[in-house]
Amino acid sequence: MTAKPIRILIADDHEIVRKGIRTIISETPDFELVGEVENGNEALQKLKTVKVDVLLMDFDMPGKNGLDTLIELKSILPKLPVIILSVFPEDHYGMRFLKAGASGYLGKASASGQLVEAIRKVAKGGKFVSPDLADKLVNDLNKDSEKLPHEMLTDREFQVFRMLASGNKLKDIANQLCLSINTISTYRGRILEKMDMQSNSDLIHYAIKTGLIK
């Protein structure tokens, strides 16, 4: 009896990325593409109507981003394996996504063989991490006191931090996150305090220096 293929949904706003993944899926006999969406809201809607075994999701999408989508998704479908795809290295964001419930985190420059391996592993209930991220996970167990400033932030604070560091104004951030300007201002104050910084310029400089924004 032939095993059922692994049903995969792609959530990424870049057509060229989706095309590359489509090619990998089409060339892998035990994979089946069941849909493509361009943002987090579309992914959540699609998952209501289509049976999916693995979700491949971009880190940074318009509207509802990868982290927000992941957190909401895990409250609805806690057992669905999600692999995050990102242009940023694993050591920058991998830990945060794994803690939020992702089953794997891969750089978009990863070899196709690594993506195939990751999909098969998480579909069986496992976790996929690169050797570098595995080392970081082990090291971090003994280094809570040596965390980088941005690693002290909550998921929401981290999201606001990235938006501030990317040059977004408080009003724009409030509109995108459907929150009040006062709430965003409060988050900004907490971020500056936790990271021991004085201004948005400090946040921008830090984010560029550490490679958290491009």
C-alpha cells in the first residue's frame, strides 16, 4: 500500500520563492502541494478548508507577519507542523520562533535537500534545526544571564522593536497592529528600558549592527 503524500501549504508573498518551492515539491514523489497564499490571514483562512500536513511560512509577510500568524495558528491547530522560511540566519530569529511553536526554521538560501529533510522530519512529529542553531540551543541553556538585549523582549515587544528599527512611526505601527498609539508608546518605553537604550536611533543602530534588519 502506497503511503499518503505529505500535504504542504506555502505562505510567502514572493512569487520567486513560491516557484522554487513548487519545483522542489513537484520533484519529490512523497510531497503534494495543496495551496499557496501570500500572507498570514490568507494562511489562516486556507487552513479552515484544506487538510495540511506541513505549513511552510515566510518570516516577514505583509499584514499579519509570520510570528503573529504562528502564535494564532498554534491556538487553533496546535499540532500542525510549521517550518519558518527566512532571509535572516537561524541564530537571529530561530530560537524565538521555535519557542513560539514552530517545528523548524530554515534560511531561504538553504539547499533544497535540507528543505526536503526538514519537511519529512516535522511531518513525522519531529523538530528540525540546523547544526548551528542546535549549538545555540545547548549554549543558551547555560547562558540566561548572557542574553543579548533583544532576546529579553516578549514576542510583541520584539515585533514593535523591529518595526521601530525599520523606521516606522508610532502611528503607522499602531495601524498595522490594530492597537492604540498610547499602547505602542508604552511598548516603546518598555523596549528602551529593557535594552538600556535612549532613542529610536539607538534601536536602529543596534538592529543594523546585529543584522536583525536589512
